[in-house]
Amino acid sequence: MTKGKVLLAYSGGLDTSCILAWLIEQGYEVQCYMANIGQEEDFEAAREKALKIGATAVYIEDIRPNCLYEGVYLLGTSLARPVIAAKQMEIAKREGCQFVFTVVPLSMLLIQRFKLLLHGEFQNSTTDSKVVVIYLLTPAEKGIPVQQTAAKPWSTDENLYHISYEAGILEDPNVTPPVDMWKLTTNPEKAPDTPEHLAITFKAGIPVKVENLGDGHVETDPLDLFLYLNHLGRKHGVGRVDIVENRFIGIKSRGCYETPGGTILRAAHVDLEGLAMDREARRLRDSLGVRLSEILYNGYWFTAEREIIQAAVTESQKYIDGTVRVKLYKGSVTMEGRTSPNSLYDQDLSSMDIAGGFHPLDSEGFIKIQSIRLKAYTDMKSRLGKN
Amino acid sequence: MTKGKVLLAYSGGLDTSCILAWLIEQGYEVQCYMANIGQEEDFEAAREKALKIGATAVYIEDIRPNCLYEGVYLLGTSLARPVIAAKQMEIAKREGCQFVFTVVPLSMLLIQRFKLLLHGEFQNSTTDSKVVVIYLLTPAEKGIPVQQTAAKPWSTDENLYHISYEAGILEDPNVTPPVDMWKLTTNPEKAPDTPEHLAITFKAGIPVKVENLGDGHVETDPLDLFLYLNHLGRKHGVGRVDIVENRFIGIKSRGCYETPGGTILRAAHVDLEGLAMDREARRLRDSLGVRLSEILYNGYWFTAEREIIQAAVTESQKYIDGTVRVKLYKGSVTMEGRTSPNSLYDQDLSSMDIAGGFHPLDSEGFIKIQSIRLKAYTDMKSRLGKN
Amino acid sequence: MTKGKVLLAYSGGLDTSCILAWLIEQGYEVQCYMANIGQEEDFEAAREKALKIGATAVYIEDIRPNCLYEGVYLLGTSLARPVIAAKQMEIAKREGCQFVFTVVPLSMLLIQRFKLLLHGEFQNSTTDSKVVVIYLLTPAEKGIPVQQTAAKPWSTDENLYHISYEAGILEDPNVTPPVDMWKLTTNPEKAPDTPEHLAITFKAGIPVKVENLGDGHVETDPLDLFLYLNHLGRKHGVGRVDIVENRFIGIKSRGCYETPGGTILRAAHVDLEGLAMDREARRLRDSLGVRLSEILYNGYWFTAEREIIQAAVTESQKYIDGTVRVKLYKGSVTMEGRTSPNSLYDQDLSSMDIAGGFHPLDSEGFIKIQSIRLKAYTDMKSRLGKN
Amino acid sequence: MTKGKVLLAYSGGLDTSCILAWLIEQGYEVQCYMANIGQEEDFEAAREKALKIGATAVYIEDIRPNCLYEGVYLLGTSLARPVIAAKQMEIAKREGCQFVFTVVPLSMLLIQRFKLLLHGEFQNSTTDSKVVVIYLLTPAEKGIPVQQTAAKPWSTDENLYHISYEAGILEDPNVTPPVDMWKLTTNPEKAPDTPEHLAITFKAGIPVKVENLGDGHVETDPLDLFLYLNHLGRKHGVGRVDIVENRFIGIKSRGCYETPGGTILRAAHVDLEGLAMDREARRLRDSLGVRLSEILYNGYWFTAEREIIQAAVTESQKYIDGTVRVKLYKGSVTMEGRTSPNSLYDQDLSSMDIAGGFHPLDSEGFIKIQSIRLKAYTDMKSRLGKN
């Protein structure tokens, strides 16, 4: 008689293997759930490991297509989390689990209808989202194979969009990341001497086509398109970032990231918005986009604020159709031109007729009226002798 | 007997030469004012041209040091304008001019104590800031030498920070800028195969030292430091931008920019803020910075809103001291490390004692309390059958 | 043979009567359009006046129900304008007019497919939205009856929501409005000594029922409900405002307003949001609401920015259901209680079980983690001797 | 030999009396600190009680003048906290205490140089700021006199600015507060039938004079001025609020407040800003003010973000000089007029000369240029058949 059935979000790594063993030891039946979010991983080896430790079932789900989400594709880890969590809930319901156990940001799950297994001993003291076994377990004791990590003194987190590196030698923000750390991109200094030219087409803000203008290769399936951009970004060393960032819990953290395809897409998307998005719409989108990034970064997907902002962001993307030409070269993404059927750019503005366009005198009137407020303020300061 | 003395902001180019001739023809005495804001120009040739057309005096002022302003050095043209205008006012007062005439955004001057000479015929119909002679003047009629422009079918605006290109063939946003257009930077594809490594030191957000980590070259004078970064940025092809932007008057405009030194400084400055600026301070600085950019871009320097934001931005820079190591390579600026005496990054956070630090259980409490609000919302939706 | 057919937005007042006469004089056929937006006006008398001056048709449209719009009902004049304009366009298309003429903020119409008749002589120099006949017309010359205005030395603008007073003796912001100026509300000092108690019910942010808790009177039709609140607001002197505000063109303007029903609704709506809207949703709604008010106040209804914000605001109102009890008394609206089926308020929070609720230790953890960032900043300042 | 000397922030109430007893029992020497922030309290009785329980010293400090702070005087409790905390730190240093103990929001103190005595058992589970003795203490056991609270089934927090009521019968947000709950203001229905007329004068945003226009009474001392406004606000029933608000920890809470003087000052201050503050300055001030309120409400006084915003807010108040006339009547504060030497309001704008003012044609040009962007968007939608 077990204490109940737990669905454990399992990675195949040391941490979740220890948790698996510990949960079984505590008297739970444990089933494992692995999400394929694009990380380079041997899922079958992980399945065998889980079963060997004592899992009664292992579910491996390819949720990469679910991760391709408009407008937010740069926030790799953050965006993957709600998708992973939603799928875990779905499976838990289907399989009749009473509990779920996960190391993704916990707030997401607390708000769900499942009861969360959470025990203080699993709580890491330096991060907000990871769980490690602290108290009595050691991998050796449980017979769990440990990866050799002396050669890679940092930790990583990988998915379809990106990989992040942190901790270990990276903890000193003044240490330059070693050249052999980077995994998803070629060193720009070793990248091809010949640039690559692409055309990326968007429909309502979503990429629908990538064409290699050199060899004519075309991708239109969302997942294939993204994987192809990852391939080209890797080849040309695109998407490396090294920053000191602010974590949700208030600590600063140094992280290095590689986001090859996402970086290309983001640059092209923003460029197209320059052509097809109204100025004031863009100002709104910019400020709402910053807030949305914070929401996702902090794990607040299942919230009222995300729903409200998402409604506005989706509205802002209605007319973002068009094609952007992009050059990749030794780490850089350069815009080379853009067209849009919904362009707001008017080459012939000066030839507009009087009724609809504007006359040379119009800008004089415009400037004078804009100056009324400024003049009142300056006059006031002059009366006070302040200018 | 003239109608009065005008101080004309003179560039030596066609537009202001025509205006000079026209003002004289209208019966004004005209003195010319040229600001050296770092543009590559033959000031003496311009002086001679002005005198030949009929100016009674020409004042050439080196205001480059005044243009080096903390926090806003990327907005080259926008920032130069108030500096140029303020100096013009100063000279006009000193020389007893009754009028000033300028083509920089007019709102700045309207708010000043001088009466502005402005006549509709000088108003260009497609831009908010340029003036051209439309009606009866032609350069040939007035004997003004015209630059050959068939070879350079675009217009430029240059200063210490950057050069901008627009109009002409660039009006089609899908036309890739020709390789020979770019003037201030080497083509990244022709840039050196060997990266350059720098260390840039800031004090209260202001760059105070640049050291070339390869050859040991050091600059500490603000102007020299900036010119040196321009030199290195040029060499490595750093700072090219090609965008469709939104002009103040509501039109979209395609502009290309080169900002070699400014791009390096901006990247290093933002990186240092990651280390030495508090998270919430950074959020404020980010949103205020966007607003400040708009204010400068639109020419609203002499305003209440600029004064208020400047007070906040200056406060935010108080503790931004430190050194950032930067690599330049074929168009890219890459961060390689950063240190700060005011770093808010704590490598040893996990070893903090109980009284001052936090215990593993703390983050459990933190997460549970963060979830109270989320749980209330999700429970409400569940009652409605919405999730 | 006329120059074409114009649809003139006609008020029956002096200004538009002069315009009507002038347009006919200029050779246009003129049809008149009057919108019933709730103003107290003799529409039939206005129709006769228009026909007498020479209009070939007069269309009177009751568009009051169109004006009842969720979330924005306090911005009376601003909101009425796009509704009026949209109906004018509809009629112009239906009646085959080539031109429309209106004095509502012009930007709304310029963006429409109609050609706008606009002539400088009709442009008033002190306001952004009104048009008066300046040059040669006088009412007497055209035989237009003029209202006696010596007794009411200010101008008004009235609709279903409110009336505004400005200009005339109100131009001095230190002049207290005379007691007999106010038209839509009783002087609070003369209002009943007995308060009135109401219950207002909302569904998705929209008022769906008003119940008078004293006499049991109930209204549920949107228009009737609003008219009833106007009646009660008037009776109890609710909704007077006297402010110096900032006009779109940059001048300051002193305006007095009466908004009886709208003031009651707004107070109740905001109160209900306190109970049923999530904290972060509310923060978003607050900042977006301010921006939406600016958009409407300045006449930018038919814009991308309004569409984006509207999407977010609508999303934010999804769950705003419930009933607010309100007391009206001598100019005040006082909340007396509120309930909501979607309340996020949890009276029994302290009795939550451990798994879903929070333990006394949780808030200690919460506070310690919140303090990490603050401690880092204070420690840094201490190192610098700044505190 | 004690464990050390503690400076306890003491209120004389049950909670802090229990804490005092418990700390002594734990082996600490305890000194008590009481801040006079304007609450109606018998400080000498409290002093005797503390000494009787075992405190070795009691310091009573009148910090009311320190609480009078520009721009933020409505956030009574929030603002009093940092002032109280700063004074406690000052006394603790002066008296050589190793520890401080307080129930004001803890984050403020954690960031200070003192070590905080904090023990989980003191943490209340339902609020973020109060501490109660949970485990073994009972008032009776310790011989501490308990106030009879059956007659007042709610808790209060009072200072110079306001009093708050919460908990008890108020926990049901649909319960109307009983008439005898309100302590600082007369019931509006019992307030005088004759209004009171005041003139309030500000200098750089700070109130410097209150004149009763009826009896000529004048106050200019900051504290006296505030106390006088409290007196008048009380008399006329001004400043009652009943809301459901969002607490820092994410729960909703129903609170009732009385803020008599603060409500009058706030209304007059905002009104004066309408006259003397530039439009864009006001927009900035509005959004920064909301953020500042959140910062104060959540107890983040000693933070970088507060310092930055304070710099901007102070800058915004530079020119806010002038006098506002106000009427108090049965719960309402009504503006009756305002003047300012720095007024930005221009009564004679229409008579401005051409060079400095604006011509009727100017607003036509202004509107046409404002419409360029709108026309581009509408044209694009028309091409798509969307309008």
C-alpha cells in the first residue's frame, strides 16, 4: 500500500534521480514525465535509468510545437515552463496521480488543482526554482550514476530555444566564459568568412517561412523553421549573451546564454514592426512587452496579468505581415531590407494632395502649437529669473 | 539701414547658403554661427563661402566637449541640438543680434527669449526639422557652388557621435544600403581578423577611462576617450544600424546610422548597470530612459518633463562605478567581464548566516506567499469552470 | 449646379447655423445631421431653423444607446465624438454626400474615406475643436436668430453623460462658478437631508441593474438605468467638478463639469474592482486606463493604440461581476458594501490547510527573501559611508 | 548577565506588552521606544505599564514634525513607518542597544546595520506587518491588563494623518461600518449645515499657510497647520474611505480610513498642480506618484527605487506655489478657485502676436500633421477591407 501515486517531472539528471529514489523510499508510487522541449538528450537512456531506480512508468512527450509561441520566443526557459507544467497536469489527470512533483517554478503549480508534494529539505538555498537533495542522500548511496562535472564547472539548462550556463566558474562576473563552454553556437571567430542571406516571412507576427537566399532552401513548418534557424544561427555564431541579471528573489546572477534561432527571429520581428506597426501601437507594445517578459521570467504564466497583456499583445500583432531580409555573419544579425503589404511607410508622402496630405505651412502650424506649452513654461521660468 | 541683425546657424551646405543669401536679399544683416560637433568638415572653407555670400561675421565654436553627456550619448543628433541652440543663443546675446535663424527643431527656440525669423517658404513639406529654399531661389541664380550629389543619392547629418543617412535611394526600405555609403565604419567583412580587447571604466555612470588591453593605450580626457572609441569602432565595423523609425510628425522614415564609439560605450554602460544597479532602480531607469529618448528625439530639451526625468536618471547613476572588459570583432561588441566596487552581486550569498541571510525554508515561505494571490484567482476561475 | 452635397453636423446653435449659411453661399447643397446624445434640446425647433436657412434635409438620430460603453463612461464629450462621427459617416454614405463638415475633433474624420471640407477662416484660434465664422459673416446679416448670452457668460457642451462649462467669466481660474450656472445637478447645500441608498449590479464590468433600496425602484435597460442614475445624481448634487485641465494643443483651460450618473457608476465600478480584480490586473488596468483616457480626450478613437488598449481593458473586465451598495448624500457618493460571486477576498485565509495555505513561518521567509535585494543595496552604501 | 540590550518599539497595547514580557523572560534587557506620531494616546500610562512589566527605560519621542512630508501626506501609516524606524535606530545607537525589535514592516529594518531579533513564533499568519505572541504567553499569565474589545470589534492603527480600521466585523466587505466606529470625523449627516471656506497656500508643493476665510484664523507652522486641518476636516466629516485593497503579501483586505486634514491638503495640492504644473510634467508625476505610493505602502522606504523617484518628485514640485480656495461641507471638499504666481494658464492666449502666439491657420496645420499617422493606419486597414 503506497502513500499515493506521484507524477514526477524527471530530467534524467542527478537531482531528479535522487528525488525519484527518495520519493519511493518515502512510500510513494512514482511515475516519471519527461518533456522533449528541444534539448539534446538521450530520452531512452533516461527512461531506462528511471525504471531501474524504481519508477512504475515513464511518459516522454514531444511538446516542442507547443513551445513555439508568438512574440515571446526569446524567453526560452521561462516560456517552456508553463508548457511543461500544463502537460504534466494533463498526464497526471489522465493517469490518476494524486500528486505532482516538479522543480519548475512552484508558483505555477500551487495555483493548480493538484496537491503539491513539497518538502523543505528539497529546497535549495540559493535559487528560486531548483530543488536539490540536501540532507542524507548521496548519489553513491543510492547507486545512481553521476556525471563527471569537473570538466564542465557550470550548470546548464537547455531547450528548443536556448541553453543557459551559470554557477561554477561563472560565478565571478569578471571571468570570461571559456571558449569550450559554448555548446549551441560556433565561436564567431571560427564562423564562415562568407555571410548567409535569409528572407523571413511573418503573418500576424508569427514566422511562417524562412528562405535561404543563397541556396534556395525553404522551411514553412513552425518547428522545422525554428530548427533550421537554430542550425544557421549555430553555424554563424549568432545569439551569445553574457549578462548579470536580477533574479526574482532579489539576488543578482551571472548567466550566459545561447539563443541562435531565437535571436534571428527576434531581430527580424522587431524590424518588421518598424515598418508595419503604428508608432503609438509600438510604444504600447514596447512597454507591455517589458512587463510580459518580467511575468514570464518570474513564472507568472497562469495569472490575470498575463491574460490581460496577452490580449493586448495579440491585438498589436494583427497586421504584422511581411518579409525581412537578414544577413548572418560572424555573430551578427544585420537587416538588409524589409517589405510588408501592410506597410505604414509612405514613400510619396510629399506628393499628397492638399485635402488629404499636408502643405508646407502645416508644419509651421504644428510647431507653433506644440510650442504653446513650452512657451508658457519658459515664460514662467523667466519671470522667476530661472533661465 | 538693415531690418536687423540675424545670427544664422550655418552649415556651409546648400540649404543654409541659400537661406543666407535670401536673408541678405530681404534686408537683414546676417552673421553666421557654425558649431563644431565633431563632423568631418572644412570649417575654414565654409567660413570663406559665408563671407563671400555676404555674411558680416562668422563664428566657429568647438562645442564637442559640451556634447559629452552622461546616459544619453547614443542619441547623437538629438542631443547635439540643444547644445548647438544654447550656444547660438549665447552668441546672439553677446553680439547683439535681434534674430536667430536655425533649422534645428524649432520648438527649442520658440521657447527662448529671441524672436524667431520663420517664413513659410522655407518650410520643407516632408520633414519636421529641415528647411529648404522652395520658391524663387536657385543655387545657380545666387552663385552658390553646389555639391555634386548624383554620386551620393542620400542625405547625411553628422556629428561627434554618429552620422545618419536617409532619403534618396534609401527611401525604399527594401533597398540594402550600398557598401560605399557607410562613412564612419569599416565594412565588418573587411575588418581585422583579430579582435581588440578594451577595458572601459565608469564613475557615476560617466566614462572616465578607456584602456586598450592589447597595446596598453589609455585615454582619460572625455573628448579624447570618445574620439578613441570612435577610432576603434570604425576599425572593427561597430555601430551600423538600418531601421524604419517613427518621426515626430507621424511619418515613418528609413534611416541608416553609424555610431561607432557610442555603441561601444552604451553596451558597456548597460552591462555595468547589471552589476551595480539595483533591480527596481533598473526597472525605473529603463522606463524613464525610454521616455527621455523620446523627449530628446522630438527636440523637447528645454522642458519641464526633461528636467524631471534628468533628476531621476542622475540619481540612478550615483553608484555606477566600475570597469567593463569588451571585445570588438567584425561588427560585434561582446562583454568579457565586469567589476565594480559597488557591485550588488554576492558570490557567497548561500553562506550567509541565519540572521542576515536566508535559510532553505525561506524560499518555501516566499513562494507560498507569492502564491496566495494566484491561488485566489485560479480558485475563482475554477468556480466558474474556466480552467 | 452645386459644388456638391455636404453633410453638416448641425447643433442648432449660432456657430453651425453660420456655417450652414456660409456653405450654401459657397455653392454647396447642405444636408444637416443632428445627433441626440442626451442633451436637453428642442430638436424640432433646430430642424425648422436649419430648413429655414436653406438645408435641403435634416436627419435627427438618437444615438444615446451607442454611447453607453463599458469602462469609459466618465469621458462624456470625448466618447460621444466617435459615436457621432461614425453615424455621420454612415448617413453621408447612405445619402450620397461627397463631403462632411463637422466641428468635432477633426483628426477623427481626416482618417476616414471622406474628403473633408475645411477652410481656415472657420478655424478658431483658441480651441482645438470648435469652429466659428470669423471673417465677414455676422448673424444679423444672415438673418439667424441669436441666443441672448449676456445672462450666461460661458459656453456649454452637453450630452447624456455630462455638461461642461468653460470660457466667459470662468476664464479666470480664481472665480468661483456662480450657483446658477450648474444645470444638471442640485446645489448640494439644497439637496435632501435624507440620503438615498442604491444597489448597482455589474456583469463583466457593465452595469446591468440599479435598485433603489429605499423605494424598491429597479432599472435594467442600459439607457433607462443611466437616465435613472442621472436623475438621482441630480437630486443629490452628485458629480460637480471644477478643474484647470491641459488641452491637447498645450494650453491650460478651466472647465466645470457635471456628470451625475457617470460619477455614481464610476465610483461603484472601481469599488467592485477592489473586490473582484486581481492586484496586478488592477495595476495594469490603472495605467492602461489613464492612457485610454488620454486617447479619448484627444480624439484618437480610430487608432491602433485605442484598439490595443481596448483589447486589454475588455480582458480585464471579464470577471467584474457583483453588486455595490452606495449612498448618495449632499454631493457625496459613499460605498456601503459590496459582494461578488467572483470575489478574490478570502475571509478564512488563516484557516487554510498547510498544503494550500501558508504557515506562520512563511511570512518570515517571504520577508527575508524580499530583503536580499535591499540588504545588498544598503551594504553597498555602508561600504561607501552613505548611511 | 543579559543576552544583550534590546530597544523595543512599544505601543502600550497588548501585543507589544506581551513581547516585552517575553523578551525579558528570554534573558534580554529591554528598553522601550514610543513614537508620538499624532495618535490620541496616554503616553504616560503606557510608560508606567512598560516599566511595571520590566522595561529598564522608556523613551517617548514626538516625531510629528518629521512626518510632515511633501507630496506623500495621504499615505499616513506607510509614511510614519520609516520615520518611526529611523528614530528607533538613532536611539538604539545612542543608548548602545545591540538589538532592535519592531512590528513595523520588517524589510525596513533588515536593511539597517542592526541585527534584528525575529522569531517565528512571533509571526502572525494573516498579516504582513503585525506580530503577536502565539505560543505560550497569555496576557493573564503575565499580569498584563487587557483592553475590553467586545465593544469595538475591529482593530485600529492611528497617527497624525489618519486612523485605519480593519478585521473583526469589517472582514465581511458587505457589512456597512457602524456609525459609532468612526473616531476622527463627524458623521457627514451630523456635520454643520453651513460650509467652511479656506485658503491653503503652498510653496514648492509644501503647505505653508492655511487661512479660514470665515473667521480669519491663520496657521503657518507645519504641525499646527496640519492639526488645524484635522480639526476642520473632523468638524465637516471629511476624509472617510471604505475600500477593499490589495496587501503586499497578495491578500485582499477590507479597510476603513479617516484622513481628515490629509484629504483636504491632497485635494488642494492636486488642484494647484492643475494650474502651475506643465502637462507632461503632470503625466510623469502621476505615474511616478503611483509607483511611490506602492513603494511606501509596501514599506520600501530605504531603497534605491525610492531615492530615484523622490528625486523626480522633488524636481516636479519646484514651481508649485500658490493658493487654493476650498469649501468643506458635509463630507465634501470642493474647489472654489486658485491662483499661482507661476501659473501656466494664459487667459489672453488668443490675443498673442503672430511671432509668439498662433494664427488661426496653425491649428489646421497641427491637425493635418497629427493626422498623417492616423491616415496611414486607416488607409492600410482599408486596403485590407477592415473598415
